[in-house]
Amino acid sequence: MGLSLPTFALESKVEFLRHKLNEGVHVRILLLNPFSPTAIQRPDKIYELATNVIESSINTLTILLKLFKKGLTDKAKRNLDIGVININPCISIIGNEKKILWSPYLSSSTGAKSPFLIHDLSSSKFGFEIQKHFEELIRNYALIINNNTTISILVSFVENEGFKPNDIDIQLVKKLENALEAK
């Protein structure tokens, strides 16, 4: 689901997600690892709810981790996968088993503000390929967040890709660390 989802800062969006997870919908979210140096390739202030991509990614991860660790039943938790990736995605994807909505990430825009296309997966080979691209990213290139994930694991994930991790404001690191350590 794109680079990050700053709209999850809105309680109504978190409630919508919680409701869908409790209904049995399997949700997979793929975010940019805030420690990845590719995060600084996106322009500052691209989002309206955060000052930059790194902060937006940390805010989104923090909200999703709080939901995962404290706001869901065990059954609903099994329906949520949160992954981070070390490269900027080229597209934003939202879909279900029938349709997929995708849009390109333009250099100065978010996926939500870019032009988008909707494909019926039963009749669109291109839509199927877009969905396959997402599957490949999350399966082969993402770190799936779980109860054992720490800041050092996120940093090591960047280093294992051959990147030098971002220097992130200590307050933001502490915020994410607190969310990761929450029981």
C-alpha cells in the first residue's frame, strides 16, 4: 500500500482498518523503512500531515504497531501484515481479490495525488502483473514487522542491503522504539 499512509493518523481510518480486520479481511501494508537512505530522495513536506517522508513513515509505523499490539484480537492480528522495504516504490497499490487501483509515484507527489487506474483482475493482464509486483516486493524484499522487531533489526535490514542508514532525530527513534517495545 505505498510508501506510507499518513492518513492513518486519523482515528476514523484506524477504526475502519480495525473493523475490516475483525471482519476477516487480510490487509498487507508495505511501508518505506524510515532508516533507508532512499527516504530522503522524496521531497520534504510532500505530505500534509507530516513534515517529511521519514517522519511520516515513523508516524504510520507507530500507529500501526499500536493497533497491532494493543488494539486487535488475536484473530484480527493474523489478518494484518506490516512490512518495510528499503527502496522507494514506483507505484501505490490498493486492491482486493477482484480489483486493483494503482498509481505511479511521481517525483513531487504522493501516490494518492497522482493519476490512477483501476483494473478488474479477472480480465486485466496488466492489473494481474501489478498485483504480482506487489506480491514479489512483500515476499522477497520486505521485512515483516512482528513482536520481535527492534530498531537494530530495522537498521540491520538497511545495512544488509548495502546502504548506510539514515541519521534520524533521536525523538523520532524513541517514538518508534516505544511502539516496537509495547506489549
